[in-house]
Amino acid sequence: MRRLITSLLLLTAFLMAATPQKVRKEKVEIQFETTPLVKLKTQPKTFGSNAFHLNLGGLERTNSSPDLIVLNNVYPAAKLSNWWLEDPTSIDAGQRYDKSFYTQPYTTTVKDKDGNIIFHRVYSVFEAESGEPVNGTLRSELSVQLHQARELSYLFSPNYVPKFDIKLFYIKKSDNHDDINSAVEDAKRAIELHNNKEYEKAKPEFEKALNKWMAALDEKDLSDKNARINESVTKGLYQNVIQILAILGNFEEAEEIKTTASEEIGGFYNLALNGHNFLTDNLKMITKGNNGASNFKFVDLEYDESVKPMIEGENRMKPDSPNDIRNLLTGSWRFMCITTDNLPASIEDFDPTNRPENLLGDVRDRILHLNPDGTSIEQRGSWEEGDEQIMDRGFSGFWRFAPGPKNKFYLMFGTEEEDFENIQENYDYFEVMDVWYINDKKMILKITNYNPDMDGYGFYVQLQRIPMVM
């Protein structure tokens, strides 16, 4: 009998040792104070909007003389005959099969109480769909407006307090992981202090948790499922570290840890890692506003370093359908660089701050707004410049993508919309550009010094499509 009991005890101990660690997660809410990115002369307290689901954090919604007016417009989705992506591998073969590709534009315009436009964006959604989009839209009205609300709150609200769920991973019912579990308690205590605005007290608690988790990662053994820090535990530790580093504003280190985790584990775990991008992107935005750097410019916020310019000799593939090009043109575009007579020699030579004084005859930074209906806007913004408030100096005119001489299609700008009623007759009044290259992320316009249907030197302007904010 004793032998039987002893055998059962040994078997139980063996099974406990052989059972993989039970990694669990606990959600903890953290909140942040923010400073609006756009410094208006008079801080807004109220807003009004034609968007039913739109609510700006920290601002009261009213229909009576609001400080800010937010106008939303949704345009029908357009089917593309080809899918023109910066990175074609982002749509895999499974998604391409038996699907059609669409783009859908939205516009958001913010006006002050006097009706002056202080912010305008044209942004597009690109998606693959089986069959026709439901009700002609790619995204629900609710999801679009929730996205807009968050970003507009960062821009304009002086009282916005965003909240996020942090997922802290721990080991359930384990006497062998006290260091990891105690670090979770340290992090929870730090978050409580942070939410009480005791930031100086919270920081060492966050760092204490980080040190414990990093020390545990030094023991990781991804090949042994019975190791104390096996693959399952390692996955949780990496996610804990990435989130806390982001909270502390150590974004580069968080990205390095994420890259290491992806290289070591990869596979479906990358989905979990990418799930933390939302937190990181929002915290970067909060940090920019709270830092209030004197040299901070709104157009710099929108520059996406992952988008590289075209260089001479690269494949100049673009849609051959005028409708595709017209639909891809719709958007808000930020000038990347301007080149004389030829394209940059190399990506290494590319300077994202290259804004020569002769850029389309204007000394100020510009954002090119191509509204879906071809209309023009007049925009004044929030940056102090003399007696004016300038945000990003929206550059816009009435535009069409239409055939010119010899029936070749050009991007044309005009000062009077009625001039487009007879393009051939009024052709000399337009500013004409050749769409040399375009996809979902960037565009190159070729602007000749002479008649575009004759041989002649000119220059190239490279532009980057910008989102609403992030």
C-alpha cells in the first residue's frame, strides 16, 4: 500500500513538472493627461457636428454656437481594376482570390465658430471585398467616427483623458514564478499611482517590474516546454515589457524588443505583438502634445518614414485605367521632395525636410487636398505666423483628371470650376501636371516647363498620402 501511495505521489509530481506553465492575463486600465496638438488662441469648450456618433473627449456637444464645428462627408466606394499597393505582399494570395479591390474616400473639416476652416483632411480606405460593399461603404459609420473622435480629441481638446487596457501576463498557481508574478503586482501598483497623477512615484515601480521581467527573459528556453521560462512564458514576458516601455515613453527600446520577439518566435505570435501598435501609436501622439516642442510642426507629425521616394530606374508601374488613377488621386497629400529635371539618385540622398523656397512658387509648407468631388477649399489654421494662425496651409484648387491635347490624361488645376465645362477650349488656363507614378501611399507629379505634349525639361514633385492624423 505504501509503495502504491509513493508511486502515485511520484506520478503526480512528474505530471505537475511536465505540465506547461499556465500563462494568464489580467486587464488593468491606465489613463493619460493630454495637451492638444493644435494650440488655438482660444481653447474650445464645445463642439457641434453632423456626425451622430462623433464625440470629442473633454468637449461638450451642443447645437448652439459651438466653438468647433466638425463636418463629415462619406463618398461611395470605388472599385479598382487593379490593386496598387506600396507593398504588394501585404495582400496575400488568399485575400486576392475571388475578391475585388476598393477605395473609399472620407472628408473631415473642422471650422471655428466664425466658420473659418482650420483643419481639413481627405483620407481613403483601401480594402479587398468579396462581392459589393454593404450599402456602398467599406467601414461602418460607427467605426469611422470612433477613429475620427480619438484623433480630433488629440488635436483640439484641452481636457481629453484617453484610457487604455493594459494586459499583464502572469503564471497561474505557480510557486516557481514569484519573480514574474510579483512584477505584475509592481506594475499594477505603478499604474494606480500613474492614474492618481503621482508620476514620480509610479516610474520606479514600473522600472522595478521591467527589471524582474528582463532578468527572467535571460533564462528563456524556447525549445523546452518544461523549462521555467518556456516559450509560453516568454511570449507573456515580451508583451509585458513592450507595454511598460511604451508607457514610459521608451518607444525605440519597445520596438527593438518587439523585433527580437518576432524573430525568435514569429508565426501567429506576430498578431499579438502587432496588437500593441495601437497603444504605442497613441502614446507617441500624447507625448508629442505634452512635450510641446517649439520646433514641432503639424506636417512633420504626418511624415511616415517607412514611405520612401521613388528613385531613377525603379519600376514605374502605375494603373493604366484613368478611373483608377482618378480614384487614387483623391486624398490629402504631403510634399516629400522636389527634384530638378530628374529623380533622386538614391534613397540615401533623400531628405524628408527638403522644402525648397520655390516649391510650386510658395515658401510655406503645403498639404495638397484633392477633394473627391473636385472642389477647392480655403483653409487657415492654428500656427502663429505674424497676425495669422497657420496650421498646414492647405493647398487646393478645383481639379480634374481629364484628357488634354492628343487625348492624354493630366491632373489639371483651375481657379474657376466652370472652366472645366470646356477643357479643350480653356486648357491654357489650367496648371497641368502629368501623374508619373501613383499608388496607395505615394505619388509623383511631373511638371514640365513647356507644353506637356512636347519634349522639354521639367521637375518632379514627390508626395506622400497622409492619414487623418495617425
